[in-house]
Amino acid sequence: MTQPTSEKQARAFAVFAETVINNPYCLHKPTQKQAQFLVDPRKEVLFGGAAGGGKSDAALMAASQYVNYPDYNVLILRRTYPQLTQAGCLVPRSLEWWHDTEAKYNQQTHTWTFPSGATVAFGSLQHEKNKYDYQSGEYSLIIFEELTQFTKSQYLYLRSRLRRNIDVPFPVRIRATSNPGGVGHKWVKNRFFVESAPGRGFIQSLLDDNPYLNADEYRATLQDLTDIEKAQLLYGDWAISPDNATVFNNIELRTITDEEIAAMSWFYNGVDWGFDPDPWCFERTSYDSNRKIIYFIDEGYEKRLSNAQTAEITRGKIRPGEMVVCDSAEPKSIMDYRDMNIDARPVKKGAGSVETGMKWMATRNKIVIDPVRCPNAAREFVECEKARDRAGEVTNAYIDAENHTIDAGRYSLAPVYMAHDSC
């Protein structure tokens, strides 16, 4: 952490010195990335991304930060308890750090108790129902080790166990470490890389960010992994699918400026009809045929609205006279739109039409989605995966669920890829 240059920075530096540098229970000097992790003010922070980046030490440093305060209670979780006790993992590492201190370890409850009365407990969530084991818990800090091994519902339920008295001087936080991959890869990627939230963040730490590890030697141990495993563990690549299940590996999430939109030549509009509980969805796209780039620039996403109401939303997002390509399964809704002076057209369907549209979008150079203008498209395209068989193996079929923006986008672009398959 750099020296302070303002009063605010000076206060932050003083807290960092007290809770980390001069903390007798924080035995290692943090790397630059670990220091960022420890002082980050956001409520939820994910750390790591690659093997050897110092994730376990960062987790134990975070746990030790405020143990001098009596109301400070920490819960450290792995999916199974044996994962905590393996060599180099957090239970034996905590024994190395704290066995010669005044802190006491209870092997029955897997809990450290510090002289102040603060506690650091180890736990697990092997089964989905185990989240209710912590129903009565109240924690200042919850740490998930290897977050992608947990389900989203486990994470969100444990998040509800965060609380503190109004007068305590420390923050309540969730901290997580993880490499890409695992059963939770999709939801973790979505929560920390796609969804826009000021209280969440990611700090990447790669092998070269950890000066305490023999990087060359450790890198050599990873060379025999598969290309996917190597991309995840060595380079911290969150974009690549854990097992080639991801449909769209060409997504770019970024702001699309008004100036970019003004320079676009053609716009395409699509509607997927929604009937409770499914949403009605409108997507406005553009396509640069020279560079083979699709742009998602506007959307509507509503539930339980009439055709008149969604037509009004649609009319506000298109130029007069523009065509709107709609799901042909609802001819009455299409006629309602036409009666309300919207040039609604049914999409042409047939054998293999879904596969054709999906493959065409997936093979463009880029699908650029503005996550502010089109948050639901950003979420669905990132999470879209191939279906699996009963053995869990990836098939060539597409999952027909949570794909409303994808369908609306596919309908909008149907005039392009049906007319010019080579575009």
C-alpha cells in the first residue's frame, strides 16, 4: 500500500497499519494485490483467478484483520470440510500462524477464539441443505474458498447471515477466492463480471503477482494440463467454458456510446412474446457486415403487460417505419402490433432454424453488448450453455430456457443471416 497523500488516504493507511502490518495475528506481509483485497471497501470481493496467486494467504489475512475486536466473528467455508484440512489449506495454515499466540483452537467446533472474544470458525456446505446449518449464525465476515464450487443459492443464503451492531468499528464483508471453472463458474462469472453493482468487485491475482512462490517451477507443473485447464489455472481465463459448454465465446461487454450508435447504418428489431411467468422481450441490434460484429444497443424486458403496453414500449425504441421481426408462434399478437401501426413481421421458422441462427451469432467475430443498455441480454448471452445428457456430458442441443433476449436478438437478425448466410 502506497504512502498516504490526503487525509482520507492517511486514515486508510492507519487502519491498514493497525489491522494488517502491525497485527500480531497477520503473520505475512501482503503482496500488492493482497493489500488491495484487504482494504477494498466493497461488500463483496472476489480475489484470484489463477493458481498460485496467493489466495489462501489473502483469505487468512482477511480473517485476522479485526480479531482484536470482541464482536468480530468470521466464518470460512469450503464445499467439504476435508478440503480445509489438506496440506497447505486453511486449517493447517491457521495452526502454523496462531499456535504460538494467545488464540485457542477448539478441534470439536473447528473454531479459533482470540483474547478479545473474536472468533474464526471453519465450516462446509457439502449438500445444498447444509446452508441451513448456519440459519442462526451472525457473522462480520464470511469467506468462501474456491467460490465456484458452491451454488448461487448457498452463497446468497449465507450472505443473509452478515450483520453487526451499529457501533462496531469494522465493516461487514463477504470475501471469496476462486479459480475459473467448477460447477459455479457460470453464476460466479455473471455476478462478478457481468451484473453491474457498486458493492461488488474482482481483484485479479496471477502467479507472477505472488513473489513468495517459485513461479517458474510452479508454472512447469501446470504444463501438462488440458488447454482449458491451463487457461483457467495459469492465466485466470474466465471467458473460456469449463467443458466447452458455453455457446457464445465471442461476447464483449462494454459501453456502446451514442456516437457509435449514430454512426451505425442499419438497425434490426426483434420481439419474443412472453406469457407469465416468461417475460416479453424486445432487442434492438445492429450488424457490421464488414467486421462481422453484432451490437446489442437497446432492450425491453417486462412481465404481465398487454400487447398495447408492449407496443407502446416498442414504438418508443424504434424509428417510424422500421420493421420488427417477431416470434411467429403468436399471429394474433403480431396482428395487434400491426393494428397499432408497427410493422410487425413473423420470423421464418423451419427445421434447423434455431441451430442456424445460434450458430451464425456464435461464429461472428464479436457480439458487443452494452450491459447498461441491455442488462438482460448481457446476462443471458454470458450464461448460455449447450444442453447436457443424463451423464452430464455436453451435447449439441441448445437449452430452451432463460433465452428470451437471445431469441429476440436472433429474430431481429434473421433477415440478415437468412438472406446472406456468409455475412
